Amino acid sequence: MLLKPNMNWVANQGKSLPTVFAECELSSDYFTVRFSVEEPSDCFRAEVMEDNGSSWEDSCVEIFLQNPANPAEYFNFETTCRGYLLAARGPDRHSRTKLSQAEIDSVIRRKELASVAGNLVCWGMTVQIPARIFGLKSFEGVTLKGNLYKCADKAKAPHYLSAFEIETEKPDFHRPEFFREF
């Protein structure tokens, strides 16, 4: 699937934006998303150097998932281009609990090193989220709802893309009412 910018958001207007493709796969043990990113150098940033850091400030791909074991909450998995992960859970943007380092370590991340082609920085990230992080033994028979995002809030050219449209006045990824079935 192609992640698209909401052109009603001022932050996305008047600039070259990244191209982001995502491929999703659900097995009994993992929900896997493979991201392929090509972004203008002004959109690229790689400063975060730790898990549970401010990943959204860097070139980052994000997976937000409604908890299939408790639909009143959702998880966010935000992975920088370097492979650092911010992960949290809760019912809304304000009531979030960060996952422990052991839980973060259970999320498999495989990065493709960034390369430069003209003015484009090209990189990729594969994220595998285990069923057990939701308290499930398996994803068998489970339907997952959520959204995928790409952002870089502190890049020279901040930008915000999503797989499924978010109908808000300004960028806001913490909106489970816009989650869709994968």
C-alpha cells in the first residue's frame, strides 16, 4: 500500500514529500510490515539514538494497532530509520504507557541502510510485532485494525503521511476512529 500525505495539512504543502510503500503480512506469530522509503534529503533526519526516544522527530515509520485483546486501547510502534523503537499502549494520545525494554526487544526490526540517489535518501525497515505483545498466543482468527504512518517532525521539511486517511485539521496520528482493517 502507498502512504499518502493529507494535502489539507499545511505542514505537507509546498514541498517535495517522501514516497513510502508498505507491505503487510499476518502470520500466526507476527504482524509484519515492510516499509520502503524514498525521501528528499530535506525530509530526512537521523538523530535519535535510543529505544523509547522521540522517534517521531526523526525519519520514522509507525504502526498503530488496535489491541485485538482489548479494543478500548491501541499500541503505537514508531521505528526510526536507524531501527530505534518507541512503543506504547493506552486508550488515547494522553494516557500512554511505554512498553518495557524486554517488550521492545521482542519486536524484530530489520533495517536497510540508507543510501543516497541524487537528492533522495532511500531506506527501508521491516518490523515484526509478536502476538504475545498483545497477550495473545497467536494471531490465528484475529482481524487487525490500525494505520501506518511516516513522519519526521524535526526534519528541515517536516511531513506527515498515512496509509488510511485522517480527516483532521492538522496532523494527528493518535486517532483510532480512522483505523481500518489490514
